[in-house]
Amino acid sequence: MSLSTHVLNTSEGRPAAGVPVRLELHDAGWRTIADGHTDDDGRISGWDTPEPGVYRLVFEVRGEFYPEVTVAFRVTDDSHYHVPLLISPYGYSTYRGS
């Protein structure tokens, strides 16, 4: 199983570079299993999820209204999971990408 993410700043129409992101697994509680920063294209790729389960990505976007965005999701099989985040000063959205 592999995971990637892409953060896009929709108010500026460009990728969000340098955003700190944590990947957490929920077992007996939330625990960090990987962390990193988005590259110049707003991407992080190549993270492995060791098993099916509930995960979350915590994006430290440090915005005036949203200082942090958390996206929880369930991994059910060994396919690739892509979880993009579209962020603006007063809103955000996400979806299961390909």
C-alpha cells in the first residue's frame, strides 16, 4: 500500500510548498508513522501504509483561520491512495484521488 498527497493553494492558484504533514495511524490511539514537508510542487509521495486501518494526514497549513487541517481516511486494500488537499484562507476540500 502506498500513499501520496498534493496540497494546492486555490486562492493563489499554485502548489503549497513547504507544508509540514504528518501521517498518523489509529490503533490504541493516534501515533505518527511518517512526516515530511511538501516539495516545490506541493507533493509528498512514496509513503507506505503498513496495514489496512484508519489513518489521518495532519497538514500544518498555518493559515489565519485554519492553522491545521486533518483528513482521516480508511485503507482497505493494497492499492495506491492519493489524498489531495485544496486550501484557501476560509475553506478547504479533499477527495480520494488516483
